Amino acid sequence: MSDDLIPARPGNGLERLLQIMARLRDPNSGCPWDIEQDFSSIAPYTIEEAYEVAEAIARQDWGELEGELGDLLLQSVYHAQMGSEAGLFTFDSIAHRISDKMVARHPHVFASESREKTAEQQTADWEKIKAAERGQTRQGGTLDGIALALPALTRALKLQKRAARVGFDWTDIADVTAKIAEEAAELAEARTTLEQDDIAEEYGDMLFAMVNLGRHLHVDAEEALRAANAKFTRRFSQVETMLAERGKTPHESSLAEMDALWGVVKSAEKT
């Protein structure tokens, strides 16, 4: 490809990206792979890129974050290009729609409503506006509009928060812990008396109750589990390193030995 066919770098970066995507999707001169994609085939990449943004933030790798945000922006541009080709929407219409939404949901900034509110009050007002918006669409139910594709823990939290806003919630955290104990007992009983599908259902109920406990403790279950995953990965990697120093692999070790090394790693982290 000659240089005159490559969108110039100086100037509007977003406009350059839009031009590149249009070229990639050009049915005559574009990339065969990009031309074949549709909304469904690109959606998994969109989700993956969002997670990679979150991971870069968790690592506080700001250089990496710039690149990951670019990858995520590309996903929006990709969907916008496909929408434009189908006559559904354009990047501009997408940008205007979210801009209109932000203006409507911030009357304390873009209208005459007072800014003298706490963050909690503003959050409550935000939810009232969103509820009114749902009332103007087919999403009339309290739980309507919460995406099915969300990670299960995240969706459980959103379902619980939405139900709590209409008063369907425990007021005492002791009730939540009692519910967890109840679900744990039902799971233990299911293991000996019920089929596998029933066991899975009881296990799901207990997970849902654990998310509820996290909500009452102001702990996000998804973030907490992600942190626990990272901690387990870190500690087990150190156990493997210590085994390697002994000339062993985990397969050549025993549970007792690995558990003892785990204790050493754990104690070292707490000192």
C-alpha cells in the first residue's frame, strides 16, 4: 500500500481511526477478515477488551492502559461502522445519544438544579432518572434492562441493588448472614439427597446470598473474587518456585508439602 492511501497521523486522531475502520471494512479493498465480521462475532472481543482495561487499571500500568483504552475504543468504532453500513446508526449518532443522556442525567450540572447535594443524593437522583427513562420504554419492570451478558456476580449485584431501591431488601446484616447459613445447610443436604442439577441450584443460591452479603458490607463481589484470584495465583506461583528450588514440580510433591510451603508464603506476606 502506498503512503498516500494511509490516513495521515497528524490532526484528529478519532477521525483517522474512523477512516481506518471504514477502509478495513471496504468490500472491495478492505481486509477479508474484517469484512466478514458482524455484531455477534465482534461482541466477545468487546467484552475481552473491557476486561483488559480493568486489568491495566488494577496493575496501575498507565502506559498499558493507554493501549488498552485504544483497543476498547476500536470496538466502539467497529460496531459504529457496521451500524452505519446497515443504516442503523453512525458514530456521530452514538456520540450524540450518550451526550444527550449525560446532559439529561446531570440536571445539577447542565440545568438549574442545585449542586448542593451529597454523592449519595446524586446517585439516588441518577437512579430516579434512569427509572423514569425505563418507564418510557418497554423496560417497565424493576429488573428489566440489566444485561444478561454481564458476569454472573456483577449481574447478581445489580439485580439486588435494583430490588433494594423498591424496598425488597434486608435492613439488618444479621439477616443476610442467617440466609447464608440457611443456604449452606440446604446445599449440604442436597449433596446427599438430591440430583446434580439440584445441587447446582442450591450452590447458586448460596453464591447469590454471598453477593448480597458483600453488598451490605460495601464490597463488590466481582472485585473481591478477582483480588482473591490474584492472591491465589501469586501464592501458588511462589510455592512452585520454592518446589523448583528443591528440584521438584507440584506433581512430584505432596499435598502436605505444598500446604506447608503455602503457609510459609502466607506468613511472609503478612510480615
